[in-house]
Amino acid sequence: MLSQLSMFADESAQPEGLHYQPDFISAQEEAALIGNIRALPLAPFQFGIYEGKRRVVFFGVLSPRFSGRRQSS
């Protein structure tokens, strides 16, 4: 099994207010969340004429800043 470097080993380097909680969710909950995310209609991020290097999904109303006009998604 691969080991992962600890991002939170040095507690003095953590931002104020950050509290790491190991095993916050179970492996079953994690698998369910991943399945839910995989089922979303993710599409490349659009910013005017530019396409971002990440995939997103919009819920609700798109901002005029991104689409040029207000519209329901």
C-alpha cells in the first residue's frame, strides 16, 4: 500500500482555526461521495472566451460575470 506524506504533521504550520480530523468520514462515505461527484455533469470552466483547466458544475443561477447575462442553469 502506498503511504501518503502528512500535510499536517507540523501543527505549528497550520492556519489558525484549522483542525485536522483523521477518519472524519468512513471509507464507505468517501466512496459514496466520489460516486456522487462522478455522476455530476462536469464541464470545462468557461470565463468569457477562455476555457479553464478544471471541470465544474453550476447549481442555480449563473453570474453575468461568467455568461454575459443572467440565466438559470
